Amino acid sequence: MSRDRTPRTLGLILLALLVFGQFLPQWTLFLVTVALAKGLVVLGLMILLRCGLVSFGQALYYCIGAYAAGMLGRLFGASDVFTLMLAGMAAAGLVGFVLGFLLARYRSIFFGLLSLAVSMILYGLLVKTEALGSTDGFHVLPSTLFGLRPADAWVRYTVLAVALLVAFIAALLVHRYLGTPLGRLAPAIKDNEIRVEYMGASARHAIHVKYVIAAALAGLGGALAATTVGHIDPEMAYWTTSGEFIFITILAGTGNVIAPFLGALVFGVIQTVAFGISPNTWQMVLGGSLLVVIVFLPNGLWSLFRGRKLA
Amino acid sequence: MKIVNVTHGSFYALGAYAAASITGALLAKGMPPSLSYAVLLGSALLVSVIVAPLIERGILRFMYAKDEVVILLITYALFLILEDVIKLIWGVNPYFIAEPYGLLGSFDVLELTYPYYNLILVGVAIACGAGLAWMLGSTRTGKLLVAVIHDTEVSRAMGINVDRMYLYTFTFGSLLAAIGGAFTAPTVSVVPALGVEVIVLSFAVVVIGGLGSLPGAALGAVMVGLVRSAAIHYLPQAELFVIYLVMAMVLAFRPRGLFSIAEARKI
């Protein structure tokens, strides 16, 4: 096995973005931060996809994370960005743990559709809950960092720096996890689950663990998105949001933990550019690029970097 | 065909848009309103016969070898594209055609007013369902199709033209979606979000019934309809999520839906 270069690459990307981020225009900072938030969600989906599961309801945890962060600020006035993210992550992880008992029994299309159903339940609930703003959602209080609020010109950069740091840690941990026996079980489950059971490993347990990790990551991403965008609404749990995440997952590929963030960034750029050029047909551009990726790059964008097959 | 087809929502929307614009145009030219029902059917036929083969022959047929989930994603991509095609052709403003609906008037059941048009909807739905059941069970094409779905390779070895069967099936399925859209068009305002909403609902229906089961789909549709109406009547806040609650409950206890078809385990 060749030397593991992923942690070093990750560190270099982090440093580069931290240094050059200061000089980038404000709107790119926003774009990158949102991409990082989505990248976190997609990182979780990637873990699931590695064992062949596609969750069409990951927006559920994204939305839970965002609402947990938003409500914490609303009810208790908490505004520390790390507290909010931890809250989002914990809430989503907890729900994921409970639902995992049910969902870990399902495979292929049924897993996807059941997770879709669950996320739509949350959407239906939120739309009809007037205390939480119904379809309009509500504004999230501006967040602070260790009790301080950076100067206006630096807000975007600070949020980006925090997001980068969080994404870096998450990516590193997931990378480590993928190397553990439990993480390495994923491709085996995808290939042939019955043989996994014969080997003495529990596929259901492995999937449950992965599901909780994915949920927690999605919650983290949701909380990050909530603090970045400053507004949350039930649309975050709608099935089109889940579709967007899956889109990015397929676009990125499952080759490496860097891929989801790269995919999310490319997605953000495609979306922004397509929207700028032709506001009425940006979905068409997205759909078209998804088709192109599925047909020509079945292993996602990441396969451009590594031609050879990865574990 | 073992395809979970998101594009179905687009065909529903396409049918609705085509029906609304064609019927509207013809009525403006002085067509007697009583003919509009035939026009509704005709416009559904028109869009599905043009668009469905294009999609099936142009894109989908190269994808059948891929995983079920990947095919779902491909149809999702096509759905995104078609959404914008619809917006390009018809714009974003809503369309109304109330004539077929208003023409028939309504009657009273006890204290409730019930429009006659809804009876037509029920009739069309039953006719489509019965026609489909008859076609699958009693005609040569239908039986061949069942065989193809069960085992593509053996069917091909037996001399069935599998490609053509796929084309027919996809077109016919899309036609049904377009008919659904066309006949619903007079009762609603036709807006771009039509396809997005209907597709998750129909997923709920088929999953409750069991994927690939005709009686299951019929039962699922009735269940979803009743549950939704009951929710609107008794507890309006619950309207949206109650459907998905039913879907989740059914899946929790019958993981493959109510009328699931047994599948062999491959080791």
C-alpha cells in the first residue's frame, strides 16, 4: 500500500484557503462556505454510498441541524458558532440513532424511499408549524466566535475560517474511520451482504453506525449553513434538497474524503454560473451535467485525479 | 421495468400544460366545449407519443444495465431538464381552463356539493386501471412484458424483442401520467411546480402498494386519497405529513409494500 497522502493534502488545502481567503472577493467567500456546509452533508452520504445505500432523505438531518442551531439562538440566545454547530450535530445524530434502528434494515430503493418519507414528514410538520415561521422559516441571529463579533468586513472570512477548520477536522476523522475495519466493511456490504454476514460481521450494525455518522455530519452542515445564510425554512427538508445532495455525491464520487467538498464547490460554481447566464434554464444545465457525469465519469469527478481504482 | 421513474412527474406536468394550452386555444377558436374532453385525451396522447420515445430511445435505453438507484438518478437529471423545457415553452405564468369543469355543473350528495367533472375523473381512472390490468393479463403484448420484466435475458433468448417492449412500456406509462395530468388540469391552475409535487405523492402511493404491483398501486392511491381527505377534514395541520407517515408505517411493517412481489435472493 502506498503512503497515505490524504491528511497532508487536506492540510495544504486548509492552509492555502486560510491564507488566500483574505484576498478573495466577498461573494466567493460565501460560495465556498456554503459549499463546505454542503460538502459536510455529502461526506456523510459518501459513507453511505460506499456500502451501496443512497439516502433520498439526507435533507432531514440538514434541516434538523439548521433548526436546532436556529432555535438555540432563539430560545436561549446562544450565538457561539461552535455551540450552534455542536447542537445541530448532536440533534441530528440523536435522531439518526433512533431512526437508524428502522432504516438499517432496508436496502437499495427501499432505503432511499423510506428515508425520503421520513424527511417529508419533517417537511410537512414544519410547514404547518406557525411558531417556527411555517413556510417562511425564520432568521438566525448573527453568530459570534467565543463571545466576540468580528468587524463587518471580516465576518465572511471568519465564518469561512471556522467552516474550513470544521470541515478539515471532519474530513480527517472520516478518513481515519474509512481505514478502520468497520469502515472497510462498506465495499464488502455493497458487493455481497450475505457473505459479510458469513464472515461474522453484522451488516446491520455497520450500516447503523454509518447512518448515525452521516446524520451527524448532515446536522453539522445544516447548522453551518444556518449560521452562514442567516435564514432557515422548511424547504431545507424538501426532497429537492436531498436530490441536490445526491447530485453532489454522484458528481464527486466516493474515492476520497476531499471529493465531497470538491464536488460541492463545483456544484456551487455550476449553479452560480448557470444561474447568471440563463436564470430560467439553470436546472437544465444541472441535469445535463449530472447525465454527463453518470455516463462518462461513473466514479465521479475524483476519478479525474486518480485514474486507478481506489479502495 | 424496475425503474423508479422521476420523469413521470414531468409527464404529468407536460400532460397538464399541453391539455391546458391546446384546449384553451381550440376553445378560443370556437370549438364547442363538449369536445374538450376528447381534446384533453388527445393532447396527453400527443405529448407522450412525442416525448417519451425520444427519452427512452435517446437516453434511457443505454442505461438499463446500470444499478436501479443510478437509473433513478438519471431520471432525476432528466426531470430537472424537462422542468426547464416546460418553463421555456409555456413560461412561468399559470394556465387555467375551467370550461370542461364548469360545463357539467354539480349535484348534491346529502349536504355536500359535488361537481360532475370529478365523476369523469374517477371514471377515467377506473378505465385506465382496468384497461392496464386487462392488457397485462390478457393480451400477448402484456404477457410478453411481464416475462421481460421477470427475466430480460431469458426473454431475449426466447425471441422477444426486448428493446421494443421497453419502448412500448415507457411510452405507455408516460401516456398514463400525461392523461392524469391532462384530466387534472381543468381542476387546478397549471403552474411549474406541478411535477415536483405529484412525483413524491406517487412514490408514496406505489411504495405503499408495493413496487410493480397494479392492485397495490390502486389500493395505495385510494389509501393516500382517503387519508389526505380525512386529514384535511379533521386536522388540517396534518395534511402534508400524514401521507408520508402512512408510507413510513407501511414500510416499517411491510418492508416491500402491501402487495409486494417476492424476489429471489442471490448469493
